[in-house]
Amino acid sequence: MSDADTRLTLEQLHCERDDRVLFRGLSLTARAGEIWQITGANGAGKTTLLRILVGLHGFYDGGRHWWQPDWQRELLYLGHQPGVREELSPLENLDYACALNAQGGDAMAGLKAVGLQGFEDVPAAHLSAGQKRRIALARLWLAPKAVWVLDEPYTAIDQDGVAQLDARIQQAAEAGTLVIYTSHHQVGEGVRRLHLAKGRAEVLS
Amino acid sequence: MAFESFADFLAMGKHGFYVWSAYGISAFLIIASMVLALRGQGQVRQTLARQQRRAELDAEVNDESRT
Amino acid sequence: MSAFGAALKRELLVLWRSPAEMINPLFFFVMVISLFPLAISPKPEVLAVIAPGVLWVAALLAVMLSLDGLFRRDQESGVLELLLTAPVMAVVPVTAKLLAHWLLTGLPLVLVSPVLAHMLQLPNAVLGTVMLSLLLGTPALTIIGAIGAALTVGLNRGGILLAVLVLPLYIPVLIFGAGVIRAAAEGGAVNGILAILGALLALTASLGPLAVSAGLKISSGN
Amino acid sequence: MVWQTIKRWYHMLGSPRYFYTFSSLVLPWLTPIALVTLLTGLVWGLGFAPSDYQQGNSYRIIFIHVPASSGALMGYMALGVAGLVAVVWRMKMAEVMLKAIAPFGAALAAISLVTGALWGKPTWGTYWQWDARMTSMLILLFMYVGVIALQNVIRDPRQAARAAGLLAMVGVINVIIVKYSVEWVQTLHQGSTLKLFGESTINPAMKYPLLISMLGLWLLYAVNVLMRARTEVMWRERRSKWVAKLVTRPEKGER
């Protein structure tokens, strides 16, 4: 893994919230093709760390450097909430997300891949929580991006959905995508783990 | 001195009420803001000192329980 | 399709599919206006004097109340995060959102205002100015209000705070908006005041969306 | 030498700790100077300045009214500048200043309104007349309340400061527009009002006490801001070592 593949470098990242230190002195280098799993108890700061990486949260000290200036063009971010409006159908939601994030790919195929065929035009309000999350996850099957940042992608996903998502993440990693996700579920071997606890962040493997 | 006597000064030529109530209210608001600013400093110092003492106490308790 | 086009289409769809967002401000506008003849006096000569102010205060409050739904639903559903992490400048989808919001909440007020102006005994010659002043004014109110909405989007009881932040900023638009109708009713020159109202709209439309997207970034923790 | 002071100022504005020691040095002598200047101005104006041929002595309210009005206005302009620095350059001290400048500014706006009303009664017979200056000051007070309210509602101090900063920036533009729009309304109704508050018509014997009391009140405003900023800095930097050390062993200049 030469230096050219480095996608993300963190230097002494320090973040506080409500009088508590979430993490301090966090430094790591993430390269293309790696899968990083971020674990930690609730409130340990996992979501805040992801929000710092994607630029939603700006109150931190230390350095966060992406490999190129307009890294946002190559970012696919699935936040804590699915990012789906209930008045719109899955197809309309997906078209909006893709247009906003300059992501190509066939939306219908994406929805089929996550098992939402037949629901393309049903207003999202009538779908279950798991199905709503699948609308957001459908973007993983569209045009590839250099970096995936996924916040709890496995919540409300049933058993075979988990296996499907594991396969897709590993497939993307092999194709050179850097995947960073928070979850207690481990995608497979060779996953690098970052654990947040009691104000410290350790790279476990 | 623009007034003959102190009483005349207070009367302000029949406008005394308006002039002195204006200055009274202004003085009250200014002093209140200054006092609040001053008290704020003391309060922060107090809460931080209390937190520090509590932290030291916790530290001692941990030491005793460990030894 | 360009991000702006997609965003505009999407916003119009969302608003169209939740009619309450559109109907409520309109009904509020009509109901508030009909309070004044009951509260003050139905006599035509009295109504004609207060009509410009009543029309404009009602429009101002209707627009302000419609702002609550501008960002809150998107923030709760996570769409706001999608928007803020997109490669395209946040100001593009935000402008589309403001335009769509105005089209479906501000514009109906403009269209219904002649009827209400007539009910408030304003002479028919003035109805054109009434519509024109609201046409220029309501977009400015929507954009200025959106700045307050962006800053209070994350707060749970943001509604009252929104009014405290935004009302002082509404005052110039209110003064010239009502002023132009009053001038028209008294047969005075109208173009000069309309020009000022247009200038206020130009200032708001150019700087406003930037301030709104900055406010959204700040509210998201940036 | 100039470059050196500019660098020092930038350094001071940057680091809260430097600011704390700097203010410890400044406050002990600035406070008495501010008080003395203000009191001399007021005593001079109240006791020694000649009475006005038209209004008799009620005009003496000017010696607190005009300083308060100008202080409130300058305060909001300072809020706008601090907001710009806080939002654009993300400087911590600017965020602290946003919290420190607002309260006294709001107090001055309230003082300006009260003294203006109390002055209006003997002069025009009514406490409130919706004239251009008083209406602008009333709206300015509302905008101060907006900035203060926004800061207190948002939990995270940095986010609160930045939100208030953006509001202050928009507010400064609004203050200017409101001033003209309110004056425009006046010209429609009663022609231009008597330019009562204008300094130009005031004769020199009254001008000097006015300028001195204005200087005194502004210096007092600076003292108030420094004190509030120190409190805010101490609270924001409470996790740092230098504050911990300060809490246990107060500096010599401390009150």
C-alpha cells in the first residue's frame, strides 16, 4: 500500500462535547481499499467522528486531510437518518440524492438490488423503517465512489440484507473504495477496527 | 454653577422629576450591568474551584480504595 | 438534470404532496384579515385607512408561520445532512427550496390579495399596486425568514425564537410595502416606493441564500 | 514599532489566555478612568452647563441620552464585526466578544429609550411619539434581544456564538436600512421633525460636557466588555491548565 493510495489522514484529532472529551490525540491514515469499522458505546462519539470526517461538524482540533481538494465529489455519506422524505417515492428520493451528489447509475437497478422492486413509486411513508433505510443503501449499488462513510448501515436490516451488504462492501473495497462505517457488526476479515471509549480512540487491528 | 442653591439644583426648574428619574433609571441599569459582570467573574471562579476540589476528593478516594 | 433543476422539482413535489403546507398560510392570511373589520370597525372609511397595514401585517405573519416547515422536516429526516455534504454548493439546493417554498406559499397570498383588499374597502384602482407590492415583498420576507429558520432549525422550541429574530428584520419591507399601498390609495406617486421595495428584494435575493446556507451549516455544527 | 503592536494585537485577539492576562493589566486602571470621566461629564452637564433658553433644564437629560444612544449603536456595529470574524475566520476571541458585547449594549438601548421618553414628556407633552430616532432605537433593542436570546438557547457555546454572529451581521445591515425606512415614514406624516438631538445646534458650553460623558460611558462599556469577556474566557477554557492554576492561586491583580 504505497503512499499514493492514502485517502484520509487524521492528526491528533481532538473533540469535546457538553464538557466531555469524546476523543483525543486520534491519528490514523486510511488508504484506498481498506474497510474501517468504528465501534464504541452509545454516546462515545462515533457519529460525531463521522460528521467531522464529512465536514458536517467543524468544532474540533487537530488535522483532518482528504487526499484531494474536491473530495466531496467522491464521497458517499449515509447519515444516522436515512435521508428520505416520506412524501416522495423511493425513486424520487434516490433521483434527488443522486442529482445532489453527482452520482450516476440506474436508480431502478439500485432499488432492485436492495429488494425494493415493486415499491419504486410507493410514497416512502407507507414503507417500513428497514425499507426506508434500503432506499438510502440503494446508492451503494449505483456508480462507485472513492470513499464511503456509512453511519450504522446495518440498523433495521434483516438477515439476508446483512449478508448482501457485507458482500457489496467487500466488493467495493476490492475495487479500491475506502469504506468507513460504524456498527457492532463486522463485515469480514481484514477489517481495521477503531474503538472509541472513555475519551480515547485506539486502532485495534 | 448654573443654579443659585442646591435646592434649586434639585428642582431643575420644575423639570426635576423627569431629569432625576431619567438619571436614576440610567444609573440603575448601568450599575446593574456592571455588578452582573463582576458577579459573573466571581461565580465562574467559584464553580471552577468547587469542581477542582471535587475532582481532588475523587482522586483521593480512588487512591485510598486502590492502596 | 442540473442540481438546481432536480432540487426545484423535488421541492415542488414535496410541497405539492403535503397540501397543508400551502393551505395553512393562505387560510391564516384570510382569517387574520377578517378579524380587523370585526375588531376595529366595519365602516368603509375606517377600513380604507387601515387596509394597507392590515394586508401587509397579515401577509408578514402568514409567511413567518410558514417558515417552520421549511427545514425542520428535512433536518429530522436527515435530508439536510445529505444537502450539506453534497459536492454542489449548498446555496444551490437552498435557493431552489426557497423559490419552491415562495411559489407555493407566498404567491397564493399575492393572488388572493385583491379580493381581500376589496373587502377592506380599498378602491379598485389600488388593487394592482396591492398585488405588485406583495409580489415584490413576499419573496423578501420568505428569504429573510429563512435565515432565522436556518439558525433555529435544530432547536426544539424554535418557533417563538424565530419570530423574535426575524420580526426586526422584516420592518423595512413592511414599511415600504404598506407605504406603497397607502401612497396609491392617496393617489400619490407609487413608482419610487416600488423601486425601493424592488431594491430590498434584490439585496435579499442576492445575499439571503448565502446567509441561509451559512446558517444551516452553523446549525449542523460547523 | 507599528508592526510590532499590530502583531501583538493579533496575537492577543487569537489566544484567550493572552487576553486574560492582558485584561488583568488593563482593568485596574481603565475602570477608575472610565468612572471619573463619566462622572465629570455628567456633573459638568447637570450642574454647570447653562440652562437652555427654550427647554429650561429638561434638556440636561441629553448628557446621558446621547451617550447611551451612540453606545448602543456602536455596540451593535461591534457585534456585527465580531460576528464577521467569528463566522469567517472562526476566531475564538471573536466568539467570546459576541457574548461580552451584547448585554451592556442592550442596557444602553433601554436607557436611551427611557431617557428619550422622559425627555419627550416635558418637551412635547407625550412620552412616546414614534419619531424616527426613538423607533430605530426600539428596533435596535429588539435586535439586541434577538442576539442574546439566540445565544442562550443554543447549547454548544461555539455554535451559539457563530449563529449569533451571523444574525449580528445581518442585523447591522438591517439597522442601517431601518434608520432610513423609519425616517422615510416620518417625512410622509409630519415633515422632518425638529432636529432636537443634533449636536450642531448645541452651543459649545453644552457640547464639551456631552463629549466627556460620551467618552466616559464608552470607556465604561469597554470595562464591562472586558469583564464579561474574562468570565466567558475562563468558563470556555476551564479544562486548560492555566485556568486550573488560576483558580487555585489568583493573580496579584485579581479582585
